[in-house]
Amino acid sequence: MTLNQYRKWADEVGGEIGSKVHEILNELEEARNIAEGKKIPPLLGSTEVAGILGIDPKNMHHTRRTKFFPAPDIEVGKRPFWFKTTIQVYQDKIEEWRSKK
């Protein structure tokens, strides 16, 4: 099946399952575009990262010094930026680390 056929099927199914299928298909399409060089992965600044992590942006300088926090993927001047996937991997590591305690 093609992505469009899966989208039509998701529309037919509807509800929460259909919405989840659409979400997965969108992520798959974005990953394909990144892999084919048509698009760069989303970049996040400190404020966006703080929002994802649920912390005050003013505390990012402390958070960046914590265990497992990744170095910026890119720096423009002195401003750090991370790929969204880098932050997702960090969150997974933190959750795994906390569950082992």
C-alpha cells in the first residue's frame, strides 16, 4: 500500500486509531524527506527545548550541565540549537535512567 492508501484507510477507520495512523504517516513522510535530503530535521532553540522538557527557559543553563544532556547539534554564534530527535533521545535516556533508580 502507498502512503495515500494508508491515509484513506485511516480516514475510513476514523476516531483515535485513524488519528494515530495519520500521525505515524506524517512522521514517516517527514523522515523520508530528511533521509532523501529534501528537508533538514527540525531545529530547536533553548526556549523550545525548555518547553519540551517542561522547565523554565531561564534554567536551561543548569539543565545543560546535567547528566546525559547532549551538546548542541549546531551553534549559530553563541546560540545553541538541537535537532528534535536529539532531545527525544535525551528524554528516553533520562526516563530509562530514572526507572533504574
